[in-house]
Amino acid sequence: MSTLRVALALFVLALAAPIAAGCSSGLPSTAATSGDPLAGPLTQTNPSTGSPEDLLFVAECANGPSIVAFPDNSKGTVSPTVTIQGVDTTLRCPQDVATDTQGDVIVADINPNRGKGAVVVFPPGAVGDVHPSTRIDGPTTDLYDPRSVVVDALGRMYVCQEFNGLFVVVFAPGSHGDASPLFVISGTNTGLQNPVALGLDPQGNLYVADNAKKTVSVFAPGANGNVAPTAVIGGSATKLTDPVAVAVDRAGTIFVANLTGPIEVYAPGSNGNVAPVAEFEGPKTSYGVYDMAIGDRRVFLSGPGFVDVFPTTSNGSVTPREFTSSLFYPGGIGF
């Protein structure tokens, strides 16, 4: 978990134990799931029933390293329909999860004991204590502490990192082992300091939430090296206090979650010290938001012990649909 998430988790466990059970990402719901990822969540087959379901994947670290998945229409206390967990998975401390157009499940994973990271890929339909189909791991990868992962329509995997100065590393489809990144976004011109979450819009622009700078920076498709962003949302009018998640819908509307709420919504193409066009929160957003995903005109927020679901048109104080599970200490989420 990121430093922010660890601190928040300890606070919640100490002060709100009944609530707690448990870098974030976004496009389309923090992950590209098809040529038009926002058309809806990824459909996979429920291994228990054999029927297709739209599944929201959840990365868990504190409650045992695993990836679990729930039908996106879940409500109340539910059990996961998919669990990927065990020694053979090689998972150490999953931070975030995404899927690609083929249905592969892609995990940003760190090893808390070594401070090194990996991208772990499971094939479509993976369940149980299964071997990954691919691990991207080793000194050439430039992976140190991967916190957020998103995948574009071409299958390129974008990973953000907080602490080693290599802010965003991008891998080509099919990368394996000690692979060199395709692109690395790093350097003073980027304006980044502590990137914690990524999002993509339908045009392939990359959105980076920076908690220390209290900004969201936008980079052009294919950005590489010590490159300046094409836009930066930041300043007192934006109401960004501690951004931890960012996602963009099909229309280009930008959603940014603050750590303790609320969620700020910006018009497409926003740049500079701009006011949000909407702002919403629910009864539990003040407990802490870990990650955010968008699917089928709904905003999914993970927090300590719950996932809350809001319409994308939300504004003001809203009562969400909520689900939880005995396994839950959710971190990153994605379709």
C-alpha cells in the first residue's frame, strides 16, 4: 500500500474498527477493457455458474495478497465470484489491477520486504492458486514501487511509481521478464513529485494524480522522457486537497477523488486553476477513498471495507449503492 493508504488504514482500524475490513487507477474504469472500454465492464465467465458476468476486480494486500472479483451490480454483503490467491500466484502485495482487451488480469505488485515491484499478468478466467502467464520483473524494468496500472486500447501497460523518480513506466504488449520499458516519463519538466494514480481518456491522453502537488497532470499519447504535460489541473479553485484517484469517462469528463472526499468533477479539457463542475460524496467517503473506476455510467469507489457505487451524474450528498465482503480490505479496483 502507498504511505497514504497505510496511514489511513491504521487510522481507520484504530478509530473505526467495525468499518474496516481492508495508487489507484482509472480509464475507463482504471483500465481499458475493449476498443471502447467505457462501453461497459469486462464480461467474464463465473467459474461457479458458467454464466457471463461483468466483474469488478479488486486488489487486496492487507488481508492476504489476492485479486478478487465481484459482479458489478453487487449490493450488500457478498462473496467474490473469482479469487486469485496462493503461493503459485507469486503475488506479494497487490496495489492495483486492470484488464486488457483480451481479458488478461494485470496486477501492479510490490514486495514489502525488498521494496521492489513487478507487473503480474494472469490469463482470462484465472482462478485459485494459479501461475501467472507473465511476470515483468527485474532491474531492467525500472520497476520499484508500482502503485497504479492502466492499459490502453493497444495493450500498452502504464505503471506509476511514487518514490524512485521514474514516475511512469510503460511496457509494450507481450512484455515478459526483465523487459525494458517502452517509455519512461521522468524528470523536472514533468512537474511531478508524488504520482499515485493514473487514468486514460478515449483519445489515449494520460492523467496523473499527484498527491504532493495536489494536481492532475495530462500527458499526450506516447509521451516519453523529461516531457512537460499538456495540461495541469491545480490551484485553490480546483478544491484538490489530497488527490488519490483519477478516471475519465467516454465524454472526457474528469473525476478526481480526494483521500477523504469529496470527488471533484471537471469539464472535458479542463486546465489550470479551474473550479469543478460538480462535487459529490457519500456517507463513507470521509473514511477514505483508495481508488476509483468508471463503468457503464457509474463511478465505483473503494474504501476501507467497502465499494460504493454512484451515478456519473452525481452532485452534492448522495446515498450510493454499496457492497462489502468478509474478505474486504480493498485497494486498487478496475474492470
